[in-house]
Amino acid sequence: MTLFDAAEPGIDPGAASDAPPPGRTHLALTVAYDGAGFRGFAAQPDQRTVAGELQQALAQYLRDDVADVVGAGRTDAGVH
């Protein structure tokens, strides 16, 4: 038996609870950057932020809207 043994009742290895809905894709990126010139990580209106720049670059590259950029870490304005 393995952790996700398909023969075990109630276990469906393909049914991840965080799976994106149909038509959407989730990406995981590891990003390193110099914080100088940014106003923190989180997107803010009328401010240059890391998340805002990533969202804009991804939208341009993917030629589609990017709903959210979510960070697993935190960077305050001016930290570098």
C-alpha cells in the first residue's frame, strides 16, 4: 500500500482540494529580486510593487488576464 493507494476506498489521488477550476491554471514560481525601487511585494494601486510587476509580465507573456499573484513570503517597502 502507498500513501495514495487507488484501491483504498475514498482515496482519489487526482482530486486535490486546491486544484484550479476548469479553464484556470495555477503556477508556482520561485522569485528573487532586489527590493530597491519597489513599494513592497503586495499589489497596490498606483505603486510599483513586485506582485504588480509579476502580474503585468505574466499577463503579457501568457496573453491573458492574470487573476492574482500571491506571495508566500513578505517584503516591506525598501527592504533589499
